[in-house]
Amino acid sequence: MSEQQPPAVSVIMPVLNEERHLRTSVRHILEQDYAGELEVVIALGPSTDRTDEIAAELVRETASHERVRVHTVPNPTGRTPAALNAAIKASRHSIVVRVDGHGMLSPDYIATAVRLLEETGAQNVGGIMHAEGENAWEQAVAAAMTSKIGVGNAAFHTGGAAAPAETVYLGVFRREALEQQGGYNEEFIRAQDWELNFRIREAGGLIWFSPELKVSYRPRPSVAALAKQYKNYGRWRHVVARYHRGSINLRYLAAPTAVVAIAAGVVVGAAVTPWGLVVPAGYLAAITAGSVPAGKGLPLKARAQIPVALATMHMSWGFGFLTSPRSLAKKVIASRREPVRSA
């Protein structure tokens, strides 16, 4: 790769009901500090808001642009892995950047990722999911999502040293790796990134995390939306655990253990002895105390909502994990793709 002619890059975006953030997200791509050619391929799910209209405007606005253009492809299923595969198929360039419709790339994200791919020899590089809120509730969620009491020691949430990783947030891929593995497994409605990166690693490829890469992320706008998101996270994490027995660790068991302990404490406290309430009371005290450092520098209204965000994340994740049906895991396991090694 020469400095004068950096490689052309395809940016793929699966979108569904993203009218609030889509234009800003694409603007962060169009304004990248990158000298190479860029294309943006937006895979359109069956949105019920103005997402399709905004995407069409972006296509028209970039139609005559010499270096950066936006295209769209249909994704009638609305499923993220299907959208990603459709966008990959419609894209052209040797490096493929995954971005969500509510993700905002830092100005040098693509240039840094291309450099890291060359320096490390990795098949996929990724960095930090930097949650940022636009109102008090979203600021509270962002604080919870970037704190160890909220998400444990996950490097792509809380940061860490550059190193090989099991998976990364979103990702910047060599096209050859995507094509070699046949893209995303479309049975993984969630956790599709982990599953693809698992196959890449099993085939001998390197997945690389670097804190140099940062994507600003807009949290869910309500308690209900956050609860649904984290219930699905927990549900699919259990699918992954059943799919790949060696992938579970104590961090993943913390939330379901807390759900069971709190539920048992409430039942015992109500039916047997008030001492049972020590467990839920202790949990509330812990998240209240933990929200103090997490909310440092935020407005009072945002800080006051951090315990609600933490409890919503923990309880929803744990409930999703505990109630994840074996039938779903069996269906996904039946779709297992073996890693494809280079000839």
C-alpha cells in the first residue's frame, strides 16, 4: 500500500428505523480524513419512519461526488446479518467497514483502521463503542454502558490496551476474510459479529482490538427500549454459550446469578423472613454506590437515572440469558458453518 494511493474502502450499514441518526452517521463517513475512494452501501430494512426517504436523499446528494458515493440495497427481512450480507455483496472494495445507523465514526477512524490492518496483519480490527447521550436518560445509559459495574471488563466498552481479541465492536475487515468465510451466519439474529469472528479465528486469522478506533454510539431512548436490547443480548449470549461451550466465563454469569438471587430474596422476604430482603437491598445499594463514579461530571438529572439504567441492563440481560430457549440454540447449532481455511 502506498501513502499516495490508499486502498478504496466500502462502508456497509444495516438500517431499520434510523431516521433520527442516519444522516449524521453518514455525514461522519463522508467527512472522514481519508484520501482514498469511499462508497457507502446502506441496506434498508422495512422501516416505518423516514429512513428510506433520508437514504434516498443521501444517494441523490452524493451522485456526482468524485470520491464518496452512497448506494442502497433492500433487506426485506429486516435482520441485521441479512442486511450485512446484502451490503457486502453489493460493495466493491478490498476493505469493508461495518457501521450501524446510529454509530458515529471518529474523523480518522478509517485511516487508522487501514493502517492497523497493514501493521498487524489482522483480518478484522475494531475499537471502542463510545456511548454518548443527547439527553439526561441517554447520558445515564451511556455512563452505565461505559462503566465496569455496568458491563464488567469488556475492552470495547471500557477501553484497554491494543491486543488480539475474541471479537470487536463492528469491525473493519479484509474482504478476502469475509468472502472466505461466506459472510455472516443469518441465523444469528444477534451475536453475529462474535460468530463470524469465531470462524475467522478458528481459520487462523487475527482479530485485533485497538483503543485508537472509536465509534460514538447513541443509546436506546427509553427504559423499555433498553430492556428489550439487553434481554436480546442475554438471550443470544446463552445461544453462543450453547453453540461454543468454551466461550462462557464468570462475567457472563453475573447478571443471571443476580436475577435469581434477587428473585429468591424477594420471595423469602415476603413469605418467610424479612432477612431475605437483604439481597435485593444489597444490590440496590451496590448499583447506587457504583453510579457515583460512573456519573462523574454529568448533570444531576442524568446521575439520578444511572441506577435505573444499571438495573435495567443487569436484570434484562440476566432474564434473557435464563429464558433463552434451547430450541433456538438447536436451530442455530444446526446452521453451524465450519471455519474455512486458506488453500
